[in-house]
Amino acid sequence: MQSFLKGAVKNIEMKKDIHPEYKDVIFQDTSADIAFLTKSTMSSSDTMKWTDGNEYPVVKVEVSSASHPFFTGKKLFVDTAGRVEKFNKKYKSK
């Protein structure tokens, strides 16, 4: 099998400039009031200074592992007031 692969494998280069930038980003859980620094391709115009003194883009999320009932074992009410009304107003039959 090794001889088969040896003949079939060629030098293949990835296309350049088609992949999003992979960088450090702060995700802030608004319901649990917690933030964590990780790498992501997401971006944001909001920035925040982290504990290391550097400033990073901030992506705000409503649910993370810090607030999700599966990970916390507690029931949590996520405030979705207005979302249903907004949906109904937008898609209501005329």
C-alpha cells in the first residue's frame, strides 16, 4: 500500500488569501457575566483589555458553558423578550 500512496501523493498547495484570519478573541457571556480568551475567526469592532494587558476584539454571547443548563446543572431563564413579537411582526400574514 505504501508504494500506491507514494505514486499518488503530489505536492498540493493550499489556495492563498481565501481563509479568514485566526486570532485571539474574547467571548463575553452576558448572562453569566464571565469572559474567556480563545482563538477564533470571528471579529468585532468592540475591544476589551484582557488581564495580560493586551486589547482584543470582544464577541458578546448570551449562552456559554458558564451559563448553559447542561454544563451548570441549573435551570436558567434567558431573557428573550421581544424576539417572538419581532418575529411575529415581521412574518405575520397580511
